[in-house]
Amino acid sequence: MDTYEIKEVGNVVHYFTKINVAIVDLSGTLLVGDHIRIKGTTTDFEQTIVSMQIEHENVKKAEAGQSIGLKVDERVREGDTVYKVLPAQ
């Protein structure tokens, strides 16, 4: 069984249902290609970041203090926590 660690990197503050995009306020750094887990009361799934935007501009990297639009694979809810999945050390 593979082992990994998770590090909190942000929280969902809004979700656009028709386009499957979550607005996330970041408390850490995220890159396109990072593997993340989104977890909440009724939400729990993992995905790889394929697309994220700041102010409608595609970005490859976003840092703490920024708000991003994140394309998500499943429905998320306001208050869900976003974690970066890291290999165990």
C-alpha cells in the first residue's frame, strides 16, 4: 500500500455548478499537475490539477493569499478543505 501525506492548502469559498469550477482561497502553494484531495462533510475525492485561473487568466502556479478558480471533477461545497497529496517521507 502506498503511503502519502496531506497538507492543507486552501478552502472552497464558492462553487459554480454549471462549469464545475471551485473558487479556492489558498493558504499554500499549488501547481498545475499537483495531486489534491478535497474533503468536507459530504465531499471526499482526489484529482490532479489540470486547470486553474486567477482573474480569468490561466496560471501554472498560485500561492498563499491568492484566490483561484479550479476545475474540479466532482461537486464541492463551500467550506470544503483542499489538501495537497504528497509522498510520505
